[in-house]
Amino acid sequence: MTTANTTGTATLTEGVRAEATIDLAALRGNLDALRARIGAASVMLAVKADAYGHGAVECARAAVAHGVGWLGCATPEEALALRAAGIRPEQARILCWLWTPGGPWREALRAGLDISVSGMWALDELLPAVRETGIPARVHLKADTGLGRNGCQPHDWPRLVEAARRAETDGLLTVVGVWSHFAAADEPGHPSIRAQQDSFRTALATAEAAGLRPEVRHLANSPATLLLPEAHYDLVRTGLAAYGLSPVPEVGSPADFGLRPVMALTARLALVKHVPGGHGVSYGHHYTTPGPTTLGLVPVGYGDGIPRHASGSGPVQVGGKWRTAAGRVAMDQFVVDLGGDTPAIGEEVLLFGNGDRGEPTAEDWARAAGTISYEIVTRIGARVPRRYLGAEHTEGLPA
Ligand SMILES: *Cc1c(COP(=O)(O)O)cnc(C)c1O
């Protein structure tokens, strides 16, 4: 693992085509900034989808070394991979919430995972696995308080709660958590926010009336962590904000919330060439050079997670100037019009970063592609090597 500095102003590693630098010092700083907002509540770092493209194992390790005791995964496979990488139950609880029939219940019990249960079908699969392994389950019951995605509908909730309580009394499981997820916490004032909070209170009251005493009640994602203190309860589940991006760009930038982008994406110009005016550029010739100019070839494309929807709009910085993807983003490459400039072949192209060098951010790419910054960083593919900055701090060396 290469480490350069902890400032996040990464320089591209010698000889590489492209690279995503992951600033673990920024991750730690973001976790501190989030903790400062949540009083006595704890942080769960969402590390699903390879930590939103940042590297699940590396980010989980850095967070755990920084005192984070909860990790969140979508699939049990993601959670099992973290245990296989050496993150032990006494270091961090790992909740996985997206189960399907036939899932790895036994492996999850043996690995000491926390298991989310959204319906009776899951208890019906989990309890035989508990009896077989002799390992009581740690369960978080998930209520659908209005998102209309995963979680148990209010109508079915009392029955699920009663069944879980019976299993708890029988020593088969502990209901560690009761939880839910917001639909529109990123839209301040959206009527669903208050309705979901009311519904969550009702779900909690039903659970308590049935005798359940969950250690953690949790509802907040990043936007709710930043904007809705009354939704913090005992634990907040933060992904995007911990990775230094704003879940509410219309409300505030990362800096406004004391956050710093963790990922920067850089590539190396693969070609610089003079072309005449009227020259079509890339598939379909959706860009034509307005006059004699220079073109720069950026050797990343949608095969690396660069959105094709950012054809003609995706911003980069080359030689201190912003340029725009000229024509289509292809699978492996796209082109920028350098307007007559002749940077060296091999010169750095900053696609996005924390903005310290005046470069675009993931949010700029999100806007260019008509999506959200979540998708921009999460999609950066396995073909792009990750370089970790600030990892030495995890080992206790001077920062
Ligand atoms: C992804 C996810 C989160 C984290 O969301 P952010 O907005 O990135 O903080 C929290 N809870 C659930 C259920 C999720 O799926």
C-alpha cells in the first residue's frame, strides 16, 4: 500500500493509467464531525457496496481503529467478507439488512453478525439455523414506517414483534435493535418525514409493550444525521456524509457540514494531438471541433464507472483549467478539447476530488450526469486501483 500524505492532495502514482485516492484521514475527520452532532448516539458506518466504492475493508478498518463500533452492510456476503478480513465481533458489530430466502443464516450466526428481520419468512428461516448451530441470533427488527421498500408493514408488525419476543424468551435470539429507514430525509419539510417519525414511535411502543428492550433504536441516514437531531435515537447509520459528500447539496456543501470528500479520481492523459476544425470527436460525432485545436485523451470510461450520461458535460481539470468531456464517454476513454493547449502526454487529469486544487467534485459529476454523488463514487469500478492515504495512522504511526 502506498501512502503519500494525509492532506488529500494526491499525486498520481508513477506509471498508472488512473487511480482513486482514498484519504482515510478525511474519513476520520468526517466521523469526528458526525460524532460532534449526535451527542450520546453512536455511529454506524455504512460500508455496503465496497464502502460506496472507497474499499470496504480499508474503510472499515480505519473506522474501527478510530472507535467506530458499528458497520452496516446490505448483503450478508458483504458482512461475512469483513469478518473474513479480520474484523472481529468484539471490535465491531456488523449489521446486514438485505436477506433473501436461502441466505447464509448459519454462516452469519457463526460470524457473529447482526441480522435484520423484516418479515416472518426471515424468522422462519433464522430460527432453525439457531437451533442447529446453538448460537442465539442478534436481531434488528425493521419496520416499514413509510419508505415502502424493505421492512415490516404496520399491519404485520405486532405479529412479528410477538414472534420475536417468544423466540427471545426461548433463548433463541436477542432483539438488539428496532429500526427503520427514511424515504425523503434529504428533502427538508417533506411531509413523509414527520409521518415516518410518528410511525417509528408507534412501532417502538408496540415492541416495548411486547416486552422487547432493544439496545439500539435507529432511524437516521446521512441527511437525517445532518438535519434531524430528533431522529438520532441511539445510533445513526451514515454512509455518504462519512465519505465527505453532501447528501443535501441544495442545503449545504460538504464544507458547510464540516465534511471533506474522501475519494479523488485522477487519470493520466494518454494522448495530446493537434486536429483541424470540423473534426468529429468520439462515437456518433456528437462533438465537432469548432476550429483547429488540440484534443486530450482521458483513458477512463464507463467501464471504469464514468457515467456515459456525462457525455458532453463531465468536467475535468487539466493543467489548471476546467475542460468538458467532448462527445461521448466510451467504455474505456473519453476526449477533452484542450483549446490549443499542449500539456504533456502523461499529464494529470483531475476528474474529481475535494476541490482543494480547484478541481471538480463528485457533486459536479453528479450534476453533469443527472444523478447523485452516491452513484458517482459507488460506481468507480474495480479496474481503477485504489491508493490509500493516511492509513499509517491506523497503525499508530505519526500522522
Ligand atoms: C445506505 C443506507 C444507509 C446510509 O445512507 P446514507 O444516506 O449514505 O448515509 C442507511 N441505512 C440504510 C438502510 C441504507 O440502505
